[in-house]
Amino acid sequence: MNSSASSASGEPLRLTVRNHDRELAGLTYVYPVLSRRAGGVSIGINLNPNNACNWHCVYCQVPNLVRGKAPAIDMARLEDELRGFLADLVHGTWLERFAPEGARAIRDIAFSGNGEPTSAREFPEAVALVARLRAEFGLSPDAVPLRLITNGSLMSQPAVQEGVRRLGEAGGEVWFKVDGGSADAIERINGVRLEPEAMARNLARCAALCPTWVQTCMFRWDGVAPTTAELDAYLCVLEAAGLDALQGVLLYGIARQSMQPEAVHLSPLAAAELEAIGEHMRKKGLTVRVSP
């Protein structure tokens, strides 16, 4: 298994928060990233190697993104790749070779990648497989939780609910994308026409099956920061889902260049601006973690 990569000079490539290259490990389904929010190395599970997603988020860093769903997943290959990569991480020297000092720890195994992971027909089986391999390598649910990073749009499907239920039973958690609180904002940011009431229903379904954080990206659009009215509409979605049912909000800004045509409209908020937005959310009683 090829679980290394080198620069043009032959030096090993190092993980950074700005480099989420899915090719770094040379694998199809498994890739490492240095996660700002997880605080270390996250093992990514990419169920969308075809770069297909049912949404089109303006800040997405996936190149050549297309509309669609995950292809059929080769479960045997996924198992071989994850087992081999975990062996290199746990028993080998991968962390010393590729991770910077202070971040040489496995923080989670995350279903994320190049599209919506729950669009894979094999999603429930993939959750069970990852949980089994985590146990095989002696990684505890507390130390290395399983995470699903999702737009939540398929939560009405029984198979997706089953996968999320299995994730909850494995001590995992969901990071559920909510970036806007009106149909117009959702369409502008996420590229889909979706009523906020439908998003709130899906969020509530998810939170009932597995501990769920809301994951929110905020930025300037054509130089304009989110308005108070837009923030209040966003909070209405969370309130409709049930604030008490949520773990909190993971609020973050733009750290990597969007690969979408809409990138010309985007610019980052200052750390103080994001923190002020987080404080606005905390007034509702929400736990908010801010990652500029």
C-alpha cells in the first residue's frame, strides 16, 4: 500500500490545515487531513471518489465538482486501505514522517471526502466496517470518535437513518451542515433550493439518532458580512430543530481556496468577526466553537 507522498524535491509532504489533498496517501477511499476543528490528524473516508455531490457549496475546495451521488463502493478495497493505513499510523512511522509536531495524534475517523457521503448505498455497511477496524486496532471511541460530515439532505431515507443510528451506537457524532436560514441564502451558498423547514426536520431526525453538531461556514459575500437578519434566520432553523437536541455549533471561516466559480465572491471574516457571530449564537444558549 502506498501511504506516503513526496514533493518535487523528494522531501515528504507535510500535512497543513490548508492542504486537504485527497491524494496524499495514494489511496482511493482513505486520506489524512490536519483538521483545525478536530485538533490533529483526521482519517478521512471518501465515499465520493467521483467528485459527485447533490449540493454545490460555493466554498467547496473539491476540484471538478459535479452533481450526482456516490458510485458503488468496493467494500473489500475500503477495508484493505483502512486496515493498511491504520497499521502505518498505529504501528508505523507515518505520523512522525508527515504530521507536524504537536499534531501527531489520530483525532477521529471522518466520513467526508469529495461529496455527500450518505449518498453511497453502502453507507450503513461502511459505518459498521470502520467501527470494527477501529476496535481491531485498539482505538477507543473516546480517543478516536467516528464522525459524519454531511449536508443532511438525505436524512429522510431509511438507509441513511440506519447508518446514522449505527454511528451513534459506535459513540460517534454528526457534523450537520447549516450555512443559511432562508431558502434564498441556502440556494446562494449551497446551490440547492431547500426550504429551511425541511432542513430543520432533517436536523431533528439526525439529532434523534446520533449526537449532532451543526457545522457552519460564514464569510463575506462581495465584501459584505452576514447581517443580523440573516443570523437570526439561521438561528430560527436551529430553534425549529430543537436547540436542546443539539450539541452545539462548529463555526468556521474560509481557510482554503474554494475551487468553485463562485469563489470570486468570497472573502474571509476576521477572527474577531467570527467570534462576535459566535457570541450572538451563544445568547441562545448554544455551545459554539469558533475556528477562524
